[in-house]
Amino acid sequence: MITGPAASLAARWSRIPKFVLFGVAALVQIALLAVMIIDRVQVLREGTEVTLQTRPVDPRDFLRGDYVVLGYDITQLPAGPLQNQPSGERHPPVYVKLTPNRDGVHEPVSVHAAPVPVASPEVLIRGRVTYGASCGSKSDAFCEKLTIRYNLESYFVPEGEGRKLEDVRNQRKLLVVAAVLPSGRAAIKRLLIDGKPVYEEPWF
């Protein structure tokens, strides 16, 4: 039997009408959704635009529902000086320094375990290592090659239009313009086919 303060608290909760509890739960969910929307708007509005080259992906991951799976030239990178350094965890965050080439497509310069200074037009994008952080005798060091996810690996499309995007992606004609905050957080802003915008991500 529950006694003392716990029993008193339980009694107070039991006296609260259920519709009030449901209302509070709904407000909490709305507040969380609002925070997510505001956060995404901030990235899209304030982030520096970077243009990324997509690449073919594993055929098993082509199209799932109404979104297209996206792979990038910056998805798999050499660890460079990070190789054999302690990774700290199985899927650690990393920061990739990007710089635009003469065509305006951003290419990787280096990979870092922590934020490093960049000078315009360089941009630092944050990702998380999915493969390549469990090498060494204790399986706690960065491997020679890293597979990195940037939270840019899927894009929702109107029903029936995914196949077109798959085709141009596999022909390397699909570019993704992402917005990147100084913190490294990124979000897809628009898609380009042959350099022309075809999808623009709404703020809301």
C-alpha cells in the first residue's frame, strides 16, 4: 500500500478531471511540434547554402513510400588525420569542412572530431559516423574510411514522382542545396536537376 507523500500525490492526480489531463498532453505535443518547426525554419532561413552532388545508392534503398533515399559524394570519406584517433563512441559526431569547386558544388576538405574555424567560402557541416568508428585493438578508434550521415539522406516527394528523381540521381544529374548553420546542423532547402530548381522546401 502506498503511503506518505506518494499517496498524497496520487490522490491529487486522481481528482484531476481526465479531460484536463488530455488537454495538457495535447498542449505538450503541440509545443514540441512547434519547437521542431521553429528549429527547422531557423536552419532554412539563416543557414549558409551549400550545393551537394548526389550519387547512386544501394538498389535495396531506392524508394521507400513517398520519399527518395539520397546518397552524396561526402557520404563516404577518408578519415585522414582522424584515423586511429579515439572515437569515443560507436556513432560519434564529426564535422566536415566543405569548399565549393569552380562549378559551385561543395567538396570535402577534411574531417574533424570537433568544430574547427572556417573562412568563407568554406562551410562546416555536422554529421554522425555510421560506419568506421570501431577500429583498433579496443574497437574504439576511427577507421581509415568513414561513412557519415548528415540528416539529409531522405526527401519526401509527391506520390508517383520518386522514380524520376531516382533516375536523375543515378545519372548524377541531381544536386541538393542544403542550408547549414554555423553549428553545422543542416536541412535540405531545394533540389536541382541539371542546375534548375525542381523542388523547394517550404518553411512550414
